[in-house]
Amino acid sequence: MSDNEFYPFSIEVAPLNSPKGKFGWAIRKHGKLLERSDRPHDSEERAYASATAAVERAFRPADPRRR
């Protein structure tokens, strides 16, 4: 599964080899790996939601109140 909603970033969700039945995600910018999940997720939907949150957290403008 991949998505172009966050262009130039893409989210890829794929099943993991170990543990079986779990999913992981990767965030890429123009094909270059930027970040990937370090935890297995129970479903493809949960993995995608986690990746979406990571993109929004990492690439949104900084809040000026957080200093």
C-alpha cells in the first residue's frame, strides 16, 4: 500500500517476515528512505495510521509555543 496524499512523501505499508501476520511501514521522500517503523503493527490499517501520524508529526511546521 502506498499513498500520494503527502507528496513528496510516500507511505509504504508491507507485511513483516518476522513476526508473521504483522505489518510495518516506511516513509520515503522521492524514493529515499526517511523513516520506518520500529514496532510491528497488528493490521495494515493500524500501520498506515501510525505512519500517517509520523508524517504529520515530523513534517508539519513547528509550533512557536514549544520553546
